[in-house]
Amino acid sequence: MSLFGVLRLPNEIVFGVGQRHALAAIAARTGKRALVVTDERFASTPAFAEIVASVKAAGVSVHVHDAVLPDVPRDTVAACTQNLGDFSPDMVIGIGGGSCLDFAKCAALLLRHGGALQDYYGEFKVPGPVLPLIAVPTTAGTGSEVTPVAVISDPDRTLKVGISSPYLIASSAICDPELTYSCPAGLTAIAGADALTHAIEAFTALRRDPAPELAQKHVFVGKSALTDHFALLAIELLGRSLERAVRDGGDIEARADVMMAATAAGCAFGSAGTAAAHAIQYPVGAVTHTAHGLGVAALLPYVMTYNRSASAAEFAQVAIALGIDPGGRDDVDLAQAGIDKVTSLFAAIGIPVSLKALGLVGDQVEWVASQAIGIERLIKNNPRPLDLPAMVRLVQAAFDGDREAAA
Ligand SMILES: NC(=O)c1ccc[n+]([C@@H]2O[C@H](COP(=O)([O-])OP(=O)(O)OC[C@H]3O[C@@H](n4cnc5c(N)ncnc54)[C@H](O)[C@@H]3O)[C@@H](O)[C@H]2O)c1
Ligand SMILES: [Fe+2]
């Protein structure tokens, strides 16, 4: 098999403790007028006041929108972009969790191209570059600071929707682990588990025939040598440090590991894509109203078990990246050890062990399966093919908490 790779990334990723202080200089070379979007929580912190003051001191005028809500309700974006008065931004700076970063992407899109967000749902619907975007995450999880997708909730639709376009990739991502020190244990666990799910689903995403038009027609193109590199880095860092960061939020080495892992996982799945765990989470999240990371992580051990026969070699590599000593074991044995390790890590950080524990009820299983199988852009990425009966079996196994029933 010949080497193949696709990687779409920001122009610059700046990572390290204190790097948020680089924002002023980066903003000053990006433009003159910044729309800064964040949520109420971060807007009330001294760190935010300091950031805004430094950007202004660098000669950039600033309009702050500090009303981002979790999961980005659709109309909140236009409510922001249509109420700027005389202020005409030439860049957008998003600071916060995945919701703030996704909001910033949507604002940069509407400010450049107008229309309504609904016009851009799906893949490759954004007609050209959006306003330059600087993304500064305060959670270590979604990877949105480097990915080509914004996820929002639409009051007219049951499931959340995505806008996927290479034009939505931030021009600069500034990742400062210090901004995550205030994350409580539960948020650290949920966001970090989302990152591990991104990395493992990207690492096992179906490998496509590397035709020249592949990456021109699809945003997510399956695993490749370049995305594998980032996925394995993320898995290694999370294996080493996720549980530590959840147990002791003051462990600054673990915090940095988890944040770099989240960004690296974003670099992997932003080109490779994710698969069945993310597809099933869309309907599960819609009915249980639970956090995205909690759902994908609860599902991951079942999806890995379903995929075990197709991805033994990859799961064996996952096991080694998670710190398991191969000790002469074959791929099948090691793959199982990798699945067991993910299961025990998630149990240790408080991820629910089944969809029942997540709040799903039994008569919703068929509906969840039928919705999930319809999310084609993710289902097509799964390494073992899925049809409706297989999906029903997988969702039922995850509901019952019976991992082997998913095989
Ligand atoms: N665009 C992508 O590539 C991508 C990938 C995965 C998930 N997502 C989306 O991202 C969203 C989830 O993002 P998230 O998990 O980062 O959470 P979030 O942005 O929704 O924030 C959740 C809560 O955590 C708080 N918070 C954020 N940073 C904090 C900090 N440092 N200290 C204390 N509290 C803090 C927020 O104020 C909020 O109340 C979902 O909408 C999900 O669908 C997007
Ligand atoms: Fe995710």
C-alpha cells in the first residue's frame, strides 16, 4: 500500500503555558477590528479582562459578545452579528469551550457571506474564506480550535447539525493549558473523554482509495499516515494523563498533556473524521440532553467491540499507545487489552457505563439506531460496515451495558 495523507490545519498552532499572551500580537497582525466572543463565565474572569486590554493596547479595536450559550442555539449567532451597530469586524476571536469556538466560526461565516446558518448545513456549502478566526480554547476536548466543523443546535430539528468546510478552520489556534486549570473534574473528564474518542475513531476510520478528487469532494476523508501520527500522540498523552488531570486539577503537567492531546486529536479527526460513536451520540444527546463528550465516551467501548474484527491491528497499536506492555501478545489479544483499558479508564473518570445509565429508555433504542444510521458522513467512516439491523444490535448492547453483545 502506498503512503497517502490529507491534513488541513490552521496556519499556526501556538501551544504552551502563558501563550494566551501572544494573542495581542497575533490579532494585531490579523486585522484592526476584532469581534471577541465568549460566554458569561469567562467574561467575568480577570484573565478575560487582561486579554481584552492587551488586544486593545496592541491597536485593535474590540467588540465583546459575551452571551454564548452551550451547544450554540442557531439564532443566537445572527442575534450577535446583526447587532454590531457601526462596528464592522475584520476578524473574530473565539475564547472558551467548544461552544464558544463553534459560535465564533458561525459568526465569521455570517459576517463574510451573509444568509442564514441553515444555508450552510452539511459539507462544502461555505462558498469561500470566512473572516479570519483566532481560536483560544478553555476546555481540553473538542479540538474545535483546529477543526473544519461547527456544531450547533437548530430549534426546527431534533438532532444537532454540523457545518463542515475547510474554510471554517481557524487561521490561528492559541492553546494555553493555564486556561483549563479552572475546569472542574467533571468537565475535565467529559472533554478529555471526547478527545480520546476523536483520536480512536480517527485512528480506526476507514481508509479510502486515495483518488485525487477524494479530498476535494469530502471534508472527512478517512485515516491516513498524517492523521494517524496525531491520533497516536493524542492517545499516548491521554493514556498517561487524563485520569491524573481529573483526580488532581492542580497537576499542571497532566493538564498540559490533556490539552495537547485534545488539539492533536482535533488535528487527526479534522481530516480523517469520526465514526459510529459520534453518529449514535447525535440522537442519544437529543433525547437525554447529556453532554456530547459523555455520550460519545459511553458509546466508545461498544463501538470498539463492534469494530474489533475489522480493526485488530489498529486497536493493538491503541493498546500500546495507552501504555500496555505488548509482551509477545498477538494483535487480537492486544486489541482486547486496548478495549479493556479504554473501558477501565472511562470507569475511573466517571463516564456512564451504558446508555441506560446515561438516561436513555428502552423504547428509544430503535429510534436512536434509525437516526444514527442516517448520519451517512460518519457511518461511511466506520471500519466495519453498519446496516440498520447491526446498528440496532449495537445500540441495544450499549443500552444494556453488555459489551460482548456488540461484537
Ligand atoms: N467543532 C468541533 O470540532 C467540535 C468537536 C466536538 C464537540 N463540539 C461541540 O462542542 C460543544 C462542547 O464543548 P465543550 O465540551 O468544550 O463545552 P462547552 O463549550 O459547551 O462548555 C460547557 C461549560 O463549561 C464551561 N467552561 C468552559 N471552559 C471552562 C473553564 N476553563 N473552567 C470552568 N468552566 C468552563 C462553560 O462556561 C460551559 O458552562 C458541543 O456543542 C459539541 O457538539 C465541537
Ligand atoms: Fe466529539
